[in-house]
Amino acid sequence: MHALEDLIIYLADSLRIVLEGIAVLCILTGLVTTLQLAVRQRWKRSRQGLKSFWDPELSLARIRLNFGVWLSMALEFQLGADIVNTSVAPSLEALGKLALLAVIRTFLNFFLAREISAERNTLNHAQQVAASPDSAL
């Protein structure tokens, strides 16, 4: 019985480490892709000069949307790691920490999702305005 319990604890601990690693990779990937997007936006602006329309707010919305999506995904993996960690050691203290972390990460994710939605709406509106026949005037 102890061997099975030790195996479950080992597997849960390994899974927690994997989930935390994935969360770190999500943040790193988000950082790299966001920096690439920012550099491309800046390069595009400098290449086109003053001749073309360039909206810095729209560009910033794309950048924030990209990073926000990656941060949201990282929060999900971190919460999963916390749940796995607590499932093998369900002490009152561990459950209290999980509850606190779950509330904090859920609130962070909720507000991040609202920001992402607002950025998407900004981008969709800008694309509709750019595609409308009146925008060519």
C-alpha cells in the first residue's frame, strides 16, 4: 500500500513540475512572440514612413493581446499545478493555500480575459473601419 501511495505522490509531484514548466514556457513564449511583434510593428512603421496610416494604439492593442493570451494560459497551467500539488497533501494548510491561490489566479485571469476581450474589440473595430468604403476617402 505504501508503494502505491509513494508512486502516486511521485507522479503528482512530477506532473506539478511539468505543469509549472509549461507555465514558464508559456510566459517565455509570450515574451518572445510579443517582442517579435513589437519589433515588426516598429520596423513596419519606420519602413512605411509618414506616407501610410499607422495607428500606435492599434499596434499596442495587438501587442497587448498577444502577451495577454500567453499570460492567461500560463495562469491556467499554474492553477493546475497547484491543484495537483494539493491533491496529494490535502492538509488544512495546503487547502487554504490552494483556495487563496485559486481566488487570486481566478481574479487575475478574469480581469486579463476582460482586457483581452477589449483589445480584440478594438482590433475588430479598427479592421471594420479600415474595410469600410468610407475609409478610402
